[in-house]
Amino acid sequence: MMRACTYAVLGVTLALTPTFASAQDTVRIGAVSLAYVARSSKTGQSALAEIEKFVTQKESEAALKAAALEKQRVELQKTGAGPSARSIADLQKAFDKSRVDFERFQQDTRAEIEGMQAKFDADFRIKLAPVIDAVSKEKGLQFVFGLEQAGIVWWSPAVDISADVVKRLDAGVK
């Protein structure tokens, strides 16, 4: 009696539960390389060029500041018995202040660059979301993994939709 009741419950449960995967129902998965899309699309190239321009500008400024700091260091080392102790102390104080200013400049520059990169990443992902959605729907995909984010150790290049995403993204760029 107990067995018959169990079989009946099991039968009703199976009848009401959709089958998970028949031979025709397969999960379609895609993958996209966000780094590739950023490097290859017009939108990504433009933003990355802006960041690179900023980095180059800051490197030039840093080189000038480093040269000025080195000049102060050499002047400080040249001071021997000639100048007064007060003059040497003033030179040392000016050098120390310049060194601290240079270190702050480097830290601020790193923070600015990281901020620009984070803003680019966020803005770019917002632009990409509808494009990836459209390409995924066209290809009938249920999942799309980011190759850099997913920790994937192997994948078939046949599921890579990166080039399609670049084409679609560039088509929307004037």
C-alpha cells in the first residue's frame, strides 16, 4: 500500500515536472572577450586612446618633476663648507618638500589613471549590454560568459561572439 502511494506521488510529480533536456533541447552558450572588444571596436579604441594620451602627458610631467628633483639633490650634495648651516637646512627642506610633492604627484596620477580605467570599464559595459543581448538573441544563446571573468580553462572558439559584438557595436558608432 505504501509502495503504491509512493509510486502514485512519483508519477504525478514526474507528470507535472517538465523534462530537463530532451535530445532537441540543448543549452546554447556563448563567450565574449571584453578585452578583445575594447581593443577592436571604435568605441573602445577611442576611449583607450584618451587614457593613453593622459598617461603620456602625466609621464612627461613626471619626467620634468623628476629632473627638477634630481637637480635639487645634486645642488644639495654640492653644498660643502661654503654655505651656512642655515642655507644647507633650507636646501634640505626644499628638497624634502619637492620629494614629497613628487611622490604625491605619482600617487595622484596612479589614482586618476585607475579612475579613468574604472569609468571606461563601467561605461563600456553599459554600452555593451544591449549589443551582447542582441547578438545573443540572434544566435539563440541562453548564456554568455566573459572569457576574462569566468575563469574558463578551455573553450571552443566556435562559441566566441566577440567579433560579432565588435561589428554590431561599430555599426552603432557614427
